[in-house]
Amino acid sequence: MGIKIRRARLPEDEPGIAAIDASFTTTSFFDVEVHARSLKLVRTPIPPFVKRFVVYDLGRDWRQWDEAHVALADGKIIGFVASSYQFWNRRIVLWHIYVDPPFRGQGIGEKLLAKVFERAERKQALCVYFETSNFNAPGIAWYEKRGFSLGGADTTLYSGDPASREKGLFFVKKLRDA
């Protein structure tokens, strides 16, 4: 089975993108210790926990991403990535990247992420930047293997949400100097 990556065609791809199972299971999270002038992430074991995601801004005219790609297997959408470019600080913001569970571990996420880096090169962006939950330990490990590192945290990001135990972690991969 060949995997094809192409630009998303909206709105016609929206049902296929929405059908992607973007959940993950984790047995740990990163507790965020805040000190006067530093943050420390402490890996903390937990019983197996399933976190479910949805592409909350799909089909919304207020969404902040403006470029997206899908991965297809036999014509079915099995992966999605979306990004935007911020001109004022010359960075690419990665808003979404998901691969359906049966297709994970096959390099599809890598191919989707490559589209984001191609955009970064076209725009001469200084970095690629994203936010994720401190519960996304599997995703964080995946990003770190691709050269991303912790760039900051927001301990109140999820405060108004039922997921208030979660904290926002910001990761960045520097591409060039200003």
C-alpha cells in the first residue's frame, strides 16, 4: 500500500480529516514545577490514560492555520498536518499533526512534518513552534527525536477546561539565526 501526501482540499476533505483517530495512550505525564526563574519537567507515572483530540477548528472561518496536508492510503485520509506562518517573528506554527493509529510508526508523521519544514524553507522561517499538553508524553518523545526542545510552558492554558490538570508546553526547533 502506497502512502500519498497532498495538500488538503477543504471543505471536501473535512469528513476524512475529522474521522482520524487522533487519540493516544500514555502511562506518564510531565509535571511542571515552576520556580522563580526556571521550569522543570518531571516525568510522573500514571495508570494508562487515553487522551482524545479533535480538530476543533476544522471548517471554522476563525481557524488560525492556513496550510494543510493530508496523508492517504488507498484513497482514505489517514493523516493530517496544519500550520501557519507568523511574519512578525518569522516562525511556522504547527497547529495539528495526527496519524490514525493503525498507520503510526510507518514514517507517515515524518512525511507530514516534512511538509511543514518545506513551508518553513519557502518562508525562510527562523523556527517551527507548537504547543502540546504535558500529558502528551509519547508525542513529546517523538518531537524531541526530531530536534524539538522545550521553549516554555503555560501552567494556566487549560484552566477553564475540564482538563485543568493539563499544562501547555511549547516546543521549538530553531532553523536559522535572525
